[in-house]
Amino acid sequence: MSQPNFKEVLQGAGFKATPGRLALLELLWVQDKPMPVPMIEEKLKRVLNPVTLYRALEALEAADIVQRVDLQHRHAHYEMSKTHHHHAVCTSCGTVENIHSDELEEMIQKVGKKVSRFTLSAHSLELFGSCNTCVTAA
């Protein structure tokens, strides 16, 4: 997937294409895994102050440009809304793997259809356990 024109993405969502927002999107785009907010703050401290960063993340999440991921690390993680996927998280070392699975998506849709009086519009799934490295080290 090629990098989109972030200026157009921001303007299309009704935002000004400020240097800080552009830097934030470029940083998240190149990441393969959800990025913790403290790391985002550190990498963008010359471009965005913390308050502006949090406001930008919230606004971009509301516009479905980025998504917040709860990896149970006591701080939020964010990633670009490129493709729908889920995550497997090692509770020992914190390794995160992306999960792309058509079968899982089909199963979630089937479960959604069985829930009476409720229509699924979105879902998020994070799986927690131990990675192979931590299992063999134990």
C-alpha cells in the first residue's frame, strides 16, 4: 500500500494540514505496529506539544484516520487506519503481532448476527498470551 497524500487526507476530513498533523501521520504510517503515546510524544516533541498531540490524536481517531488500540500497557497506542486487523500481544515481553484473518472476520460477523437487538458497526480484538520466544525461555 503506497503512502497517501496526507495533506489531502487531512483536508478531506475537514482539518488544516498543519506541520504537526502531517508529521504525526507520517510517523504512524511507517510503523508496522501500534505506537505508544509516550514514544509518539518523544519523536514529535519538536513539532507538537503534548496537549496538541493528544487533541490531534483524538480528532484524527474521530475521523477514522487513526485508531486507538488498547494493549493493556497502561498507556494508549495508536496506528493508522490502513487495513482492518487485530493484535496478539505477549504479556511477558510486550511483543505485538498483527493478525489478518478472513476466517476470524467471518466468525465475528456470524457472532454479530446471533446477537439479538444489536447490529455490529465495528469491532476490535486483541489476544493476550505468550510469544514463542517467551514460552521457550520459560
